[in-house]
Amino acid sequence: MIKINVDMNKCQHYGQCVFEAPKIFKLNEDDKLEYVATADDSELGNIEAAIDVCPMQAIFIVD
Amino acid sequence: MSEGVVVVGASMGGLRLAESLRRFGYTGPVRIFGNEGHPPYNRPPLSKDLLSAAEIDFAEVAFPQRSATADVEWNLSAAAVAADLSNQNITISGGEQVSFEHLVIATGLRSKRLGFESFPSDRHALRSFEDAKALRSKLGVGRKIVIVGSGFIACEVAATATKLGCEVHIVSPSKSPMDRALGEKLSAVVKLRLEAQGITFHMQATVIELIGSNRLEAVALSDGSTVRCDTLVEAIGSEANCEWLAGNDLDITDGLLCDGSLRAVRASGGSWPNVFGVGDVARFPNPIFDATPRRIEHWNIPTESAKFVGQQIAASYNSIEATVEVFRPLPSFWSDQFDMHIFGLGMSYLADESKLVHGDISGDCVFEFTREGVLVGVVGIGHRSVVQNYRSALER
């Protein structure tokens, strides 16, 4: 399993990650980011892509 | 042959290129050369969070590096000074020659500067981590800052400096701030919102003279006025670092001209099969919009172009075809200034018309941008979900 952490002090809720890993990230009705904190290993590529496109570099995989 | 892939440019584009090569199965050598002394770091915070931090810490902006690229060779403080594409080598400052099978050019941009020579320690630009450190030391309560230019960097620095207690003046030849990306109507209201925060604008004006004895004390403007200041920030745009490529049958008049697969175009016809442009330095056609090659100075372009080129190169080593043959990225940009979260997709600056489609223009709102009736961009203040929902319509 992959553990994901988003630094919500850095996150500006741009939602770029939503398009790279839609199973993990979404913008809610208030335009705020929501995410699931654990994911199957098969999501690794999508999560790494989401990390790359985050303008604030707020997404981390927790070891 | 063991020379493998050589990348010139050790910033975000170089890092993402190395990651992409490994992801798509290239296992040979990757050597990266960069003129800065720092490993790759994220530049957007330089005008925002980092610039307002009490202590400027490089770790805050350094990109994490993945295990897949642990064997990549990084050569920092090592600028490329010349290239000989026919003989497949480049020359590094100091004279060392480096051979390549594939060359990736990701040398990015440098800040344009005004032509002044006096008061060098009171004049700043903002592109690198070192630039941010130097500028940070000039910001604080009671400091008087004149910013020349009114694009995103200029306005972000203005917002950050204002929040730190500086008195901030913006001087720009444009009609209103960020008008190229925001369009006339939206930029006019954004100007009002920035003025309400305390920023003074001197639009359709330029700085014609620096005034002071030992230190900068004021600037004289083309409209006849004089503005007192102790620091001048030159945020007048960027130019591409591609002079080192001269003499190689390339078009480097405004960045490196590339074809639709990001291969460097030969001035005499055709393209170099093993030489690619990545990031801000690349001028390429984008079939989402039209056939005109353009440089795109948006943060998502280095990452997207590096992924694309990495896949092309890896495929050539593995004798397979890359899944995507033409690069067609959707540009995206954002900017945070005070309570405004600006977010755009596409190329609003190509538009001949814009219209309000969501919200209230005096507050958070979304504008559509069209060219000859075709949607080319969308820009919002706030309402990020509304903007994001345009993605598929823009990607067509």
C-alpha cells in the first residue's frame, strides 16, 4: 500500500492532481482538496504524476 | 556507444526528463549539466511564500529526488558554452567536451534587465534562488520598492512586499496589470483590487532615470513624475538561454525552434533526430491551437515536455514506437496575490474576445476567451472547479 500525505498549509486547492490521479484526489463542492490517504500500489504512477504537477509541491508519499 | 543521453539544464525540466527516461525503460547513462550551483528546485515560491519567509531555506523549494534516478550524473555549476551537433558533442565551461547520442536542451530562461548601470546592489531581478535571497534582504516595514513590469512575477512580488510592510509602486508600459493573460476587462478589476491593498500603479510609463548619491533614492518616470524608492525590481520578462547553440544550423532567434515532436528544427530543412528542446527554451507548434511555434512560459510545460521527450528517447533505444507522436500540452497557470487565486487554462492571450461566464466581475469570477469564436482559454479568480471543468473542452 502507498501512504499519501498532502501538506494542507501549502496546498492552494488548484486541483491539478485530480486529473493525474482521480481515484485519489478530488475538489469538493467548496473547491477544497480532498484525498484518500492510502492507495493500492498500482496507483503509484498516477500519484507520482500528481506529485509532479502540484504547483505548490504539497503532495508526498510517506515511507 | 556509451555516451547515452546528455541534458543541458539542471532545473525542473532536466529532473523530469531523467525521471521520464527511467520510467519508459531507458537504462543507459544520463548526464545532466546546469549552470546554477543548486540541484533542481521549484521556482514559483520564490516570488511568494519563500520571499516572505523569515529564514530562506533551500530545503523548502528543493525537489525530492526519486530512487529511480539515483544513478543520474549531476554536473552543477557547469554551463554548456558551445555545441557541435554534427559531431555529437557539447563543450562545458572550463573546456571539457562531452559526447552524446541524444541531446536534450533545457536551458530555460534568464531575466531581461533594464539598461541601467548605476546602483547595481539596489537593482534586483527574480529568477533564481539566489535572486530571491538577495531581494528578501531588501523587504521589510518602511522599505520603498519600485517594481518595473506588471506581469505575474511583478504583481506577486508587489503583493508579497506589501504584506511585509513595504511601500510598493508598479511602473509598466502596459495599460493594466497581467493584461496579456487576463484580458482587458479582468485585468482592469484586478488592478482595482491590488490598489485597494495599497499598491500604487504608474501605468503606460517607464523608468527613465535612477536618482541617488551613494544609494538609490528615487526613480524618474517617463510621465514626468518621480517616485522615491530604495530598491528597484526589474520584472520585465525573460529571454531564452540558447546563444551557446549558435553555429549549428538551428533557429535560435527566440528560444530553440522545435517541430511537433520537440526535435530541434534544422534551419536548412528537416529536424535533428537526436536533439530535443524541453521547457521554456523550446519554441514549438501546439496543434491544440494552431501551427505557429511559440515558447510557453508556464510552469507545467517543463514537466509535460520532459515526459514527452523522455518517452521518445526511451522508445528509440528500445526499438519501440512512442505512444504519442505529437506534443500537444494544455498550458495552465496560476498566481496567488492577497485574497486572489488566479487560475487559467489554455492560451487566453490568443483571444480576440472574452466574456464573463461565472460569478461577479468585482469578486471571484470566470472568463472564457475565444478566437474567431473558438474557445482558446479560460481564466478564473477563485472558482477553481469551474476552470478545471473546461479542460476537456480546451484539449479538444
